[in-house]
Amino acid sequence: MSSNALQYARDHREQHLAELKQFISIPSISAQPNHKPDIERAAQWAAEHLMSIGFSASVHPTAGHPIVLADWPGAGQDRPTLLIYGHYDVQPVDPLSLWHSDPFEPVVRGDDLYGRGASDDKGQIFAHFKAVDSYFKTTGRPPVNLKFIIEGEEEIGGPSLDPFIESHKAELAADVALISDSHMLRPDLPALAYGLRGLSYIQVELTGPATDLHSGSFGGAIYNPIQALVEMIASLKDPNGHITVPGFYDKVRPIDDDERQTLAEVPFGEEQFKKDAGVEQTWGETGYTVLEQVTARPTLEINGIWGGYQGEGSKTVLPAKAGAKISCRLVADQDHREISRLLCDHLKRIAPPQVRVETKSLHGGQGVLVDRNTPAIKAAAIALQRAFGAKPVFLREGGSIPVVASFKQMLGIDTVLMGLGLTDDNLHAPNEKFHLPNFYRGIEASIHFLSLLGGER
């Protein structure tokens, strides 16, 4: 019975917190090669912990970082199978000087647990570890068959994940997937995400003269690559925030009246949004609310730009090269490969003839919209309401979780997006945290969800 599992989870909060601290203390930074041993240690830790719960678990090497698979089919063929996804890798900690405590020595301050990966994603995936554990420790068996897939490359674009899923379809076969790697708006207001944006990320580099030149001797007669680059970038949007790349909007699904009403019911505070961003005014695509702009519309942003002299003082140089990194957040039906191609082709087309242009696609992923009326989504809504004491809101996420589209395309299953983080958890920033009431209630929400999915009421 779920009531026994719930009571066990409540009685063992201190133990669950101590175990989570062990997980967070492993500096599994996927972007930095010197942390490869830590990546492998984190994968092994996750596999061993799942085995200690009662799973058959294994660590699978890939061309990049290892992937953990775990399986428990003990509920029987008449019960559904749930596939739970998470990632054990974390972002770099720079700048370290801005952390108030060691990012890999997790510490509790107030109701929050601080440490790199606390919310993204070790704390969130670990809530499901402990929900399942609570069932095993009480009734001896969860009410559904369970599988876990936990990767170590999410923070670097997950290049090994899709090939792995494609080659392990049988082992990953399930009826529905569950992911907790997103957020809710407030601790007292749970949320279910039904939309995620995709991502197209490219790099462009312009070359003018063969080498850096003296600006006094050559300036005025040579097209400066930095000037050419900024002119090109400036032309990618019009004054209304509309992206000018031909074909960019061709497959964008419009926001219909029903969805607009759903988004309007989200208690989104524009003033708080501006405060969080540290700005006095917002700016974006004309004709859409701020919430629609950051969740339901595609974007184009300049993530980095370089060229010329960057040191102290002056150096009168006319640079040979200039470059930029550009990302586009995409909505459902836009293909990230097509958008990358359209953007790269457009940049080459609008470049002045005095410069040479090289572009390359760095990584990408597909956006997705999930049907809000499936039995699993309805069960998740009830589970969150029981655990948090409030009916969840439905929202779109502005970020990307490419594996959701992969699960749909390769395994034919939908995904429940049960975010347990908060918007102020400092993801990818110093002083990342996880709100502990969300951790504990997240365990209970997961227990309720397993119960409802298994036919219990």
C-alpha cells in the first residue's frame, strides 16, 4: 500500500538527505576531461545504489560518458512499465569565488541544500530512487514495473544518448516515461510541463585579411571582419523582435486560443521576472506576452562574440578574424537540423564578399508538446496535488530536454515532466540549491504517482 511507503519516506528523511549528499559530493562535471574519473564514479555510485534498493543495474560504456541502466520487472505483465530518466553529470562550478560554500561539500542552510547538481539533476532523480526504495522497504514491491536510464552527458548535449537508445530499444521498452529535470513556480504550487523547446546551436567565423593588420596603414580600405560580423548579426532580427532568417517560422505551430488561456492561468509575475533578470524593461517579439515569448515562441540569441584585441590598454589592430556563437530555442515541429542549415546558409548569403565565412553546427535537439489529457498526465496531476496540497498548473518550459523527443520517436512513449526544482535554484550558476521541502514532497508525489499508475487509488 502507498500509505506504508509514504510513512517510511517521512520517517527516513534524514537518511535520504544523507544519501543525497553522498551523490552530490561526487564532482561529476561532464564538460571537463580531468573529471572523467569522477564521472565514472558517479555512474557506479548510482548503479550500486539502485542495486541496493532491489534493481538489476549495470553501467554501460559509450563513446563518451557511461550510461546506467536499471530494471525491475517484478510487478507482473498485467502492470504497466515506467521508464524513469535522469542525469548524474553536472555543470562546471566557475566562478568558484562566488560560491558561499564548497560546491561538492553539500550543506543545508535553512530549508535549502546547496551544492552543484543539488537540483540539476541529482536531487530530482534521487527523489524517485527514494520513492521506489520506500515501496521495497515496506510492501516489498512497487505497483508497476520499473526501469531507470541515467546518463552522464546531459550538460554537454548528450551526444551518446540517442545512439544508445536506438541500440537498446528492447531493454528500454516501456509504457510511459517520467522525468524530473525542470521546475515549479513556487514551493506551494506544483507544475507539470507539457512543452519543451528544442535547440539549435551554431558557430560562425569570419576571416578577412590573412593576418592582423595595422589599423593606421590598412584601416578604411579593408572590410573589418568584426564590423561585418556585427552588421550580419544585427540583421538577424527586425525592430519588432521578429527573426529574419528565411524559412525560420515555416513550421512553427501557432498558439491557439485554448493554449493561450492555459498559459494565461499560470501565475507568472512580470515584475518578479524583471527583478530576477536584473532589468528595468523587457524586450521581445511583438504580439506575445513575456511568458509566451520565453516558453512558446522560438528565439535567436547571441551567446558569445570575439575578435581583435581583448587585453588591457589599446592596440590599433585591424583583426583577421571574428566569430560568434548563436543559439536558437525551437518550438514543436521545428527541426533543429533544418534550422541550423537555414541559419548557416543565411549567414553565408548575407556576408559581404570581402570576408570568408565558415559555419558549423555544435549541437541541437528537438522541441516537444505533450498531450495534457493522457492517463499518465492525469495521474501525475493527482499525485502532485496529494503531495503538495495544491492543484498543479500546466506550463511550457523555455529550456530543452531532447530525450523527451527521443523517447517519442524511438520508443513510441510519452513523457510525464514532473519538475521539482524552483526558478531560483541557481541552475548552472554559483550557489545551486535544492529546496528540501520539494525533495521530501517530491518523494511522496512519486509514491502517489506509482500507486495511481499501478491502478491503486
